[in-house]
Amino acid sequence: MAKLTAIFSRRLRGWRFVLFNFALGVGNISAAFMAPTYLAIEPHTAGDLEGTFVSFVIWSQTYFFLAMTLGFPVGRVLAERYGNYRVYIVSMLILAVTCYFCAISPGYLEFMYSRILLGLCAGISLLLGQELMLNEYPARSKITGVIIWGILSVVLFGMGPPIGGWLADEVNWRYLFYINGFIALIPAGIIGALLYDRGFHRVYRPFDFVGFLLFAALAYGIQALINMGNDFDWFESPFLRRVLILVLIIFPYFIIWTSGQRHPIIDLSLFKRRTFVIGLIGVSIGFFAAQGLFSYLTLRLQTIMGYTSTLAGQEIFPLLLLTVPAAVGVALFSKYIDPRLLACLSLLGFAATCYWLGMYDQPGWYEQTFWPVFFMGIFFFSYMGPLTAIALRGLSNVQLIRAAETINMFRIAFGGLGIVSDGIIEYRRTPYHQLHLANHFGGRQYASYDVLEQFSEKLEKLGLDQASIIARAGRLIHEEAGVLTVADAFLLGSFTLIGLATLVWFVPANKPPVIPPTPIQEELLEEKIETAEVTD
């Protein structure tokens, strides 16, 4: 038995190594695929789940992201106690079951609770899947493994919306969860067969359960405020006022509790380092803008401009064409170029393409969004590598692991916040644009310029009555106001990214450490100086 265990403790090689990477890639697809793919099916989901509002359906996506965030600390402690490959297999099996529950959910509440459990399993699977992959790579090839894992994540973001949109239009959105549940069984079976009876070093590290509950309550409280604010008139709602009071009470208590823990959920000592704070802000806010803007664009193309889910998903696909080579190039040149410069250029390029999309004003012009999204692929994910390197600069091995997990937790949590935060822009700016267009359309701004009268005369000649003309004008105003609101969201995102590009330069330059000379070196230096003086 000991001999068998020793054999299975070695790294996989040959066809087993190839099959192992294939299984982990499929597992990554199954765990992460639901995040981008769900963007294109939200209107279908809202109509099928008892006819709920689209804004309510978005909650299930934001809570999914928060559950992924909570999966990281849970996955870490479970892996230390029961083995990373065992926890990974179990999480994939539970993920398959929760996909089935999402597919058969008759109402919105059942669907949302299933999505939360799905997000928790996805977070655990993503954390341990990358760890399993790196354990099988030799030291000289670990960077290659990280690049492959990153490329796969980028491909999922680009391929997910078109596939999800096609399934929603041509088949049924529920089959997306049926298929994903079946896919999750593949890595569970293959990984279980390849790593069967492999030993592991058991570690009983204390888990800060109280801190975990406080963090979960704080995160879901903040998310609930932003989710429900627009629909329930913010703090005019008694429920949201109670949630706000609860958040304000939990936050200082969480800080005090976490500061006194030896193994906290979040290591607050990291926030004393300027490099970590700036890197964390850049990664989190950048992902906040990226996730929010593209989820908002995909949704509004369907609900305002009348795009099908397939066509709306295809708007995101051009992002994939340049993202992969750009991400690989940044990873290869990051050793030779100042990460501040790389991050700044990537953020400025991202801001420029967002500004380009902010000029969007033709609802039926597909190419007007295609080209900005195409060139945005160069900068979309390339800023994350340099900013992460800045955040992790100068940390010890123990701090490095904690910092990396903290960055991933905040990045995913802010991505969930970004998805729903663009709804605030919609609720604020759409009425403004509608009023402005109505005033302009009806001649209230310029008495000599009455567009409505000219518009009415043309339609009357086509045989339309006055009621039909007014209804048609109202639809045009509503559609154009929605287009201008989408443009406002991208313009605001552009200015935010310019601010992040400026913030990067507050990081001090990474100067090489000054190593004091040894006594022998000092003696040689003195002899060289004396020899030079005699020569002179």
C-alpha cells in the first residue's frame, strides 16, 4: 500500500498529464462558464420565472459572484483538512446537482438560492483547480500553466455570451444549466481516477468562522442595498434602512474582530502597504467597470434596441480576438518593463475604447459597437497582470498567498457590484434624456424648430392617425434615451479608468535592494582606492 501511495504521489506524465489538463480545463469551463454566459439569457430567464422583472433577475447574477468570493476561504480550509483533489471532486459533483436545480426551478426564489450554491461551488472549484494544475507542473513550467489558465478564462468570457444567447433563442435557456451540469461530471470522474489514493499533508488550521459570517453578512448587505435601491426607492424603504443600519454596525465589528485573529479571513495588515492597496484598487475597480459595462451593454441591446440574445452575445465575441495575444504578450514582457507603465498604458487604452463606445448613437448600426469592442481586446485583461504584480510586490511567501486570495475575493465581489451598479445610471439618466429629447422634439427649447410637427406631417401622408404618430414618437424617444444612457455609462467608465491610470503612478518605483558590502569587499575597495591615489 505504501508503494502504491508513493507511485500516485509522483507528478503525472505523458498521456495522463495531458488528460489531467484537459479535465481541469473542462472543470474551469463548467465553473466559470455560467458567469459570462448568463449575461445573454437574462431577459429569457425573467420571462420564464413567473414573469419577474429583469432587474430582479440580475440579483441572481450578483449573488452568484458574491458566493464565488466566499468560496475561496471555504475551499482553502477544506483543502487543507481533506485534500485539495477530494474537495475539488466533491465541489464539482455538487455543482452538477445545483445546475440541475437551477434548470428545474419553477420560481425566482428557488432559482436564486440555487445560483448562490452554484456560485459557492464554482469559487471552490476555481481556487483548487488552479492549485491542482500548478502542483503537476514542474517549477520551470509553472508560468506556462498560469498563462494557459488565464487564457482559458479570457476565452470563456468571449465565447460565453454568444453560446448562451443561441441556446436561449433556439432551444431554451434551461438547457444551458442541464448541459453545464453534465459537463461538471467529466472532470470529477477523470480527476478522481487519475489522483485516486494520492496522499496529502493534512493541516488543521483554525478557521475564523465568526469572521467569515461577519464578512458574508457585510458583503451581502452592501450588495442588497445596491440591488434593491432602484426598485424600492433606496432609503425610503423601511427594509433597506434596516439593512443599512445592520451594515454600519457589522463593519466596525468586523474590523475589530479581524484585527485580533491569528488566521483572519482577510489579513488587514496588508492594507498598511501602499503598493498592495493601489494594486487592489486598480484590479477591483477595473473589473468592476469591465463586468458592469459589458453586462449592461448585453442586456440593453436586447431590452431597448430589440437585438436577439444571439446577436447581443455576438457583440462581445470580438473582444476575444485580440485579448489572448495581448494577455500573453503582457505576461512575457512584464519581466522587462515597469509594471506601472504596463498598467497605465492598458488602463488608458481601455479608457479610450470605452470613450469610443460612449459615442454610440445609432441603435441599428452593428459596426458602431463591433470595432470598439474588437480593439478593446488589447487592453481588456492586460491591466490585471501588472496591477497584481504591483500589489504582491515585496511580500513574503505566507503574505503572498493571503494577498493573492484577497485580491481574487475583492475582484470577484466588485465584479458583482459592477453588474448592478450600471442600473443606477439607467434610473438616473434615462428620465433625464427622455425629458431633454421630448423638449427638443416638441419645440419647447426652440420655438422656431418644431421637429414633432414635421415628423407628424410625414407620417400623416402615409395614412397614420394622430394617436399612432404620438405613440411612434414616444417609442423613438424611449429608444434614443436608452442609447444615450448606455453611452453615459461607458463615458463614466472611461473617466474612472483614466483615474486608475493616474493612481498607478503613486506606487514607488521598484528599486533593486542595496546590499551592504562584506568585510572582504571593503578591504578590496580600500586597496583599489589607495592604488589609484599612488598612481595619481
